[in-house]
Amino acid sequence: MAGPGGAGGAEDAGDVLSGGSERRCRARLAAGGAGGAAAAAAAVLVPLCSVRGRPALLFTLRSRRLAGPHSGDVSFPGGRRDPADGDAVATALRETREELGVAVAATSVWGQLRTLPDRQGMTVAPVVANLGPLEALTLTPNPDEVEEVFTLPLAHLLREENQGYTHFRTASGYGYTLPVFLNGPHKVWGLTAIVTELTLELLVPGHYRRKTHVPPRKAPA
């Protein structure tokens, strides 16, 4: 299990996994309505955890054995919704069990962030859950799906020197900016970085400056 170190401090956000923080986040997620989650084609689990008492996020590096555009990407556990899945939460919990060998209780789920499109246009519902102390878990990653598991402390993600962004411009001139998180075992980018950004805004409002910028498209003439 890889993960960067670093000193603590004001940015450590050490109480984000406390009962009071959990109640605030659950209320905010419930009020947000998780727009589009019911119709989402896929779901990911956003695994909050603590590592040696410090709050962190858990990421996976997808196996290069996998076919498709996400092979070798940094991601959260997740995948396409199965017909037997009752909802996005069921999809996220099932995929986490299949990928990491961890059965996450439904009571550990705090709620759902808003749905997002991946780069193929598939709608993805991010489901936030607290796994608790990582030291108390036995992870058994499926090598056909997961090449590596690593964590990044929230303190690391909140430091400006570990935050970046990428500008994109399409052939039509439509431009947008997406976040990147640097200086960990692997660069966090793409949809996983956007979900990470939304999670930081949920956990520590006012401590993270949003990098995502998608200007409104002009209506066709």
C-alpha cells in the first residue's frame, strides 16, 4: 500500500471523519438530491479512510490487462451498473467487493455526489463511504482489475503545490479546465480528479479552490 507522507497542520482537516462532520456531509448530500443517480449507467465508490489516524482517500490503479480506454488509469472502485443492482449504491458496493475484496456496509455510505459524464459520455454516480481505519481492513485486490491500491492524505490533496490543472480546447474553440492532483504515487486526473475535487469541497468547504471550469456552450444560431 503506497501513500505519501507529510507533516500535519491546519490543512490536515483531522476532524473530517468525526461524527459531526459525517452528519453535516450526510445532510448536504441528501439536500443535493444526487441528481441523475437513479439513471446513472455506472457508479464508483469514493472511499474515505484513515491511515495512522490521518484522513485519506483510497485510489486504485486499474489493471493494464483490462480492455478499453480506462486500462492503467487511476480510479475509484466502480463500474457499470448490473441489471440486478437496485441503485447506484448497490453498484458501487458490489464493484468494491469484486475489485478489492472488501464488503462495505450500506450504513457506511454517507450519500451520493452529483452524477458526472466520463469521457465516453457514460453517466457515473459517485458514492461517498467511510471505510474506517485502513489498518483494520484486509484488502485482496483482484489482479484482473486492479494493479495497485494507494492512498493520499487529505492534507496532501489540500496543499496547493500538489494541485494543478489542465486546459483543453476543442476544434470548435470550446475550452475547459480540469483539475490534476500531483506528487503522489500516481497522478490523479480525469473523472477521478473531478470526483476528488467534489469530495474535498464536501469535506472541507472553503479550504479548496475549485479548478474545474466549464464555460456554458453557446446556443446554436
